[in-house]
Amino acid sequence: MSKTVISSDKAPAAIGTYSQAIKAGNTVYMSGQIPLDPKTMELVEGFEAQTTQVFENLKAVAEAAGGSFKDIVKLNIFLTDLSHFTKVNEIMGKYFEQPYPARAAIGVAALPRGAQVEMDAVLVIE
């Protein structure tokens, strides 16, 4: 099976030894996105803005892979404060329609660069 590196200049550049996403067959494995503005590579401020930025970053990488949020089958959400989960659901509702992807929400002690939220995803593009 061939693997293809997926990248988008509409999402933050990788800041380590990883790719924004890898496509293997018809499956795309997206790396975690934190709320960096892709133009400035700076963290956006405020939880709602951070969550929206993460979804926009994921959207850019999904589109670079030839897919969309409709192709996401699994979404992992990492939060430094699980009390924000209701707000994540509200914002997520602006990006996804039924059938919603399988999802996990995980409370973590810290995220890179002091982010409050990070997400990664798996897409299947038919």
C-alpha cells in the first residue's frame, strides 16, 4: 500500500517530526491540530476561538487530502479542562452533520504551546 504525505498551507506547518496527515489507501490519518493561526503560527486567544481554529485547521488538511468533515469517521478531542466539553459540542455542531463521527474526549494535564484544545481525526475517502 502506498502512503502519501498530505499538507496544506492553510493549516499550521508541522512543528516537529511529523506530517499534517498521511493517506494510506483511502484512509487519511490526521495529526493533532492545536489552535495555531497558520499565517502567524501563534496561538489564538480564548477557548471558543481556539476550538474554532482547531476545526478550521482540520478542515484545511481534510480538504488538502481531497476530503471533508463528512469523511471523518473518528475524532479525538483533547482538553485541558473538561468543563469546556459543552462548548466543544456547540461549536462542533457548526461543522458536522449526522451521521456524526465516532469520538473520544480526553482530559489532559497540558497541551503543546499552552493550548486548551487539540484534535486529531481519521478520514475514509471513498
